Amino acid sequence: MGLFLKKVTQLNRSMYLYYPEFERHNPYIVRLLTVLRPDASEASVQKLLDDGLKKLAEEKRFVLAFPNPLECGWNAELSNEGPDDLAAIDGLLDEVTKEDDLPIKCSWSKIPELSEMLRQWHLMAITRYLAGVEGAADMAYAYAACRPENVAVVCGFGGSISDKALAMANDVPVTAVLTCADEKVVNYFASVCRCTEKEEDERKVIYKNKTNPWAYVVAGKKMPEHYGHVLDKVEQETFSQVRRINTGKAGDLTGYTDLTGDEFTWFLYDGRLGDMEHTWLVHVPESVKAVAEKGEKVPMVVFYHGGSDNPSEGAEMSRFHELGRKEKFITVYPWGSNTANWNINYEGTPSADSCADEKFGVLLIDYMLANYPVDPERVYLSGFSNGAAMAQVIAMLYPEKIAALIHIDSNWPGNRWQPMELDIHEISAMRRALEQKKDWMRMPVWYTYGTREASCPVYKGCTQQYQYDFWKEFNNITIEETPVPGTPDVYESGIRGTVVETVRPSEVYPEQYYVINRFFTNDPSPENFYNYVLMHDKGHEVAPMDPVLAWNFAKQFKRNPDGTVGRV
């Protein structure tokens, strides 16, 4: 679409947006680069585009945003007498996904309608980068310090940071690439990134975090002639390496995964499953290929992306394929039939019938079993958010195909924001599952949720209650009454597990911890077939250790040919 001016009526502010020339709803990750400059002219934007930003947007899949300052310039001092530019940038960033400033149409559960998902650019919060050029670097530093949850990397040319910005700062790590910034700026970002090591040459100084390789500061010593060329280099060395994840109160810094190479195969709008065209991404590690050559079969994990997401974003969030390299399993990342979300409630959609995603899930598993060295007894399902619901649907309706369910951050069924009175026997997939299941059928479940999620602490009538009530009934586990809203719950899980454990599994993020609530079947030989796992301070996100803990549980199980659960 190119460059255009967007006026945001409710803010009485404006910005220039550059949308690259490819489909806004595609199976790949699109990132956002916001560039602050000292004036509101189109010429200043065009100069940056000509200097290399247009090339960056088209080749590296970036949406570019250029917020405009008011006539008085940016209020980098954060003076009470000046405009609230922190709030203005917040509001503008909320509007970068579409040309107009009309409100997003949402369903009763406050989820954007399918038509709204399809007409917007999907710019994940983990992929937002900020730059300040010429006299606007001060504002970029102030925003990154005070709103770190919205910035993975800040890049600035010259400038300082005001004392008020430092006083208001959240002191949360933000990776910084700074060229000729003053000492106060460098010291602040090196401090919040907890840098304890320093390397220096004639061109730059690099401050490193000894534990987290993605939290660092680069302080360049020479101002460039062309900002666009430098930003392109920064993209290669930093933007493409660092992302912010919604763990910790304002997020944590981590790296990207590489989705290129011979281990990956894309099936784009492919009709080979026989029902309709679908898209999915398959990862077969070299370690699996070596095993397959010996005639052995390996496990498979299918990971369903979240609402509005796509296979690349699902792979980026979960990193199951990286785990697959170590543990020797195949990973599959499918894309919803309508290329936006999973039709878990069997509602009619413009592009597919109401059962399309259920059919897709089953056909895809069967295709992988027929064409890859997948062990039919070791097929595992996972997913995030709306995709976690889809993983549950397939697991509950086709348990004979699935060895274990290890989903993350589901808010289905119900409304994540407020209690609803539901009957799990009236939820379409749950009703069918309970009606058709054999009394002896069981499903090992490891479910991960975050304590900063909307339905936590768990309360009666929230989405979490209906999930664990279903899986307890499915697995012959006693269903207890969930406490009403407001009931103190030190474990934040609604119902305390029969066994409760606390673990700190991450060396990179030692402050992160999980509380595992283990529940056991009422069978003659009780089994730990349901686990409600809460990660402290995690928002709506897949944390690095979520898949690791889940896989360590799941890999001990297999689905025997007679449908019973066995041990590997």
C-alpha cells in the first residue's frame, strides 16, 4: 500500500504509516518499527524511506510507523506543562494495524470478529522496535524507559534522557543500540539490562548481561550520515535477534528462532488433505532423519497457533521444534482454515464450514502418520490461547489418536473477563466427547497458565474452572467446588492439587517460577493425569520453559493400540 498519513481522531494526533507491498494476512511474521523524528513533515519520512527504510520494510516484512510531534515538538522532558507524549505514542501504536481509526468490532467475549482479524496487520507485541533520529532520540529513550513492555529494542542517534524520565522509568531491561548518546543514557540502559561485562574497540562499546545474551547495550562512537542504512544494519544484528515476551511484570528479553533451512517444509494453501486447501509448517530435525533411516519411528507434536496468529508466530512463540532437535521428534504448525483463528465453537465462517478445523486436525495427523516416520502411539497436542482450545477439541474428540495434551493459556469455554454460568455438558465439543468416550478412556494433561492472565486467580464461573472440570470428569478425578470470586487463594489455582510443587527451571530467568497442581485419578491405581500449572507473573504468552516442562511430562506417555494409556 505504501506511505499514507493516518489521523487518529480520538487522540487528535497523526502519524505516517508505511505498509509493505504484500498480503497483510500471510503465514509469516510481520514486525513493527516505530521511528520518532523531530518534525511532522512528510519530507522527513520520505528521506528515511529513501535512505533504506523502504527496502527494509519490503525485504524484512516491517510495518513502519512515524508518529508526528505537535508544533511544540516532543515533550521528552515529560513536563506537566507539555503534551502527554507517552500517552500519545501509546495510542498511536494501538492504531498501527489498520488504515482507519474505527473501533474494532468484537464478539460478546471481547475477541475481535473474524472480519476484523482479516483486515488488520497482525503485529505481535513481541516484535516492536523503536528508533529516535536527530532531535527525537530523547523522546525515544524516555518512552523505552517508561513503557518497556512496548519496546523490544530502542535505537537512538545522539541525545540524552531527562531526569523525570529516569524517575518515572520502570527499570526493566530494554536492549539498546545507541550512537553518540550521552553517558546518562548508556548508563541507564546498561544498568536495567544488568550488564556486568564490557567489550570495547575503536568503533563501539558493548555492555553484556552475563546470564541473558539478549539483554545488552551497544554504544557506537561515530554519528552516521544516513540513518536508514544504519537501521538496516541494526535490523540484521539486533532487531532480527531480540524480542520481548510477556513474562515478568513488563516482559523479558529473549531471542528469535530460525525458521529457515532444510529441516523445515511449508505446505502453502495445499489441497493434498482432500477436503480444502490448508497451510501448515513441518519441522523434521536432522536427528530425526538419522533415526528414520534406521527404520525407527519418532514422536510428533502438533502446535496450534493463537487467535490472529499464524504458523510462523506459533513456532516463534513455542519453539517446540528446537526442543524436537534435542528430543528427536517432529513438530507441525498448522494454520487455521480461515487463516485467522480456530473454529472451536463450530460457528459458520465465510471461508469454511463449521467443522473445517476439526476435520483439518484429524486429516493432518493421518497425513503425517502416512508420510513421515511418526509413531502413532506418540502423537502429542499443544497450542496457545485459541489454539490451546483447538488442541483440547481434537484431544477430547479423538483421544485414541493422542498420547497427551500439553496446551498453554486457553480461555475457553466462557469469557475470560467475567464469570459465566455454563454447563460443560452443553458445550458442543465437550458434550460430544463425554457422550462418546468409553469409561476407561483417559488423557494425560499438562496445562500451563499465567498468574497475570484475566482468569487468575481462578474463581467460580471463569474459563479455567470449566476446563479443569471437564478434564477431571474425563479422567475420573474428583470435581470440587471452585471458590467464588474474591476468595483468597495462595496458590491462585482455584482448587489446590493433591500434590503441589514449586519449581524454578530457568537459568536465564532465575526469578521465574511455576506452581504445579497435580491431580490423580480415582482408578484402582491412581494416575497423575491432570496438572494445572501456573507460571508466576506470566501474561498471555508462551514462556521459554512452558514447552520444556510440558514435554518432560508428556513424553512418558504413549497411546496403546487398544486405546489405553501406556508408558514409554
